[in-house]
Amino acid sequence: MKVMILKNSEEIGNWTAYKIAKRILKFSPTKEKPFVLGLPTGATPLKTYRKLIELNEKKIISFQNVVTFNMDEYVGLNANHKNSYHYFMNENFFKYIDIKKENINILDGMTQDVEKECYEYEEKIKKVGGINLFLGGVGEDGHIAFNEPGSSLSSRTRKKDLTYDTILANSRFFENDMKKVPTAALTIGVGTLTDSDEIIILADGYKKSRAVYHGIEGGVNHLWTISALQLHKNSVLVIDEEAASDI
Ligand code: GLP
């Protein structure tokens, strides 16, 4: 695992967007296999999304031959709910780029058959030949996607109950009312993430410094699922100076 320490979130956004753009450009649109990109929600990747939108608008990159898989979705929120990850992705990214609708994959938090939904998500990833690059953020407790502390490091896509800490942290999007935050989510597993050819995880601000410390200097363990990156041959943690303050 590499660690890249940049000045601030602005630099993180630029560096990451150019990295993703470079990878997409390597894949000519005439090639049969699309570029498969894993994507997160959260405040951290917003600057990356903005830069990617700009690069798309300037026609420097195109998403015509890109297939995306999102990391997770809340259980019980429909795609039009303003706090669903479907809505977030559309409002902050997809509606501004030239991606084909049928190439966007996000878990259905309203599904009546959770097992089938999760199984089919994994199958879809396999069918397109696996994920080329997974971009992610990290929770204050070190979770990646919604792989809460205690998640198996070989876990696959499944339903996960959210911890008190995550519900508290995410209540900022639900009028600071913890009761409004869903208590469970569908999420890719740590194993799903680490099967990707390349992983980029972003973290900024002091709030993430403890997770960053455990991810880099702690042992690999299921209580800090970010630590699984240490075993990946092509992963990079891109952080700012504040997030790096405990290492
Ligand atoms: C949620 C998401 C994670 C994300 C985390 C941090 O829990 N499931 O994928 O990394 O929030 O979000 P933020 O970037 O807003 O700090």
C-alpha cells in the first residue's frame, strides 16, 4: 500500500481525478472490455467528482465506455429519496457526465430479496471482468464502504447493520436526527473491494486521522477494515496533512 500526503482536499480531488482520467484514457472506446470503475458516496470524493465532470465537459475524457459499481446503499431508501446513494450519485456526478444509464450499477436498498440482490451484484461484477479501479472514502471508525468494525476481511456483498458511530456520523445528512438514519445498508464486502485491480482510498481532515493511523500503522485486522489495504498490491491511501496528523 502506498500513502500519498497532499496539502488539502483540493489537491486530493485534482490528483485523484487525473489518476482516474489517465486510467480511462488507456482504454480505447473501441475495445470490447469497458473500464470498470467502483465509486463511493460521502463528502470526501465530491472534489474528485467535480474535476472529473470538468474533464468530461472539456472532452478530455469520456465515460461512454465506463461501467460503474457503487459501494453501498441504505436499506429502505428508494432511489428518489434525497439521502439515498442513488440520488447522491445522480445529483453530484452521473447527471453531468456522458455515461450510459445502463452502465450504472447501484445496489437496490428497497429490494425484497436481499440475498438475491447481493449475489447478483457480485455476479454482474464478475461478468464485466472485475473492477479495474475502486475509489473509496473511509469512515471515522475505519470502515470502507459500509464494512463496519468486525466485518470479515474476506466478506462479499451483503446487508450490514450500521454501528452507533456511523449512524451518528451520517446523521449530519439527516437533519442531525439519528432516528432518521437507516440502521442497515447493503454494501460490497472487503473481499469485493480487495479483488479490484487497483484501489484508491481518500481521507481528509482531522476527523479521519485515527482511521488513517490504524489503516497504516495498525495491524491488519477486522476491527479497522481500512487496514485490509495493507495486503493489496496496488492500493493507495490519498490523504491531506490533517488526516495524516497521527502517523
Ligand atoms: C459513509 C459511506 C462510506 C464513506 C463514509 C465517509 O459511511 N458508506 O463509503 O467513506 O461515509 O464519508 P465522508 O466522505 O462524508 O466522510
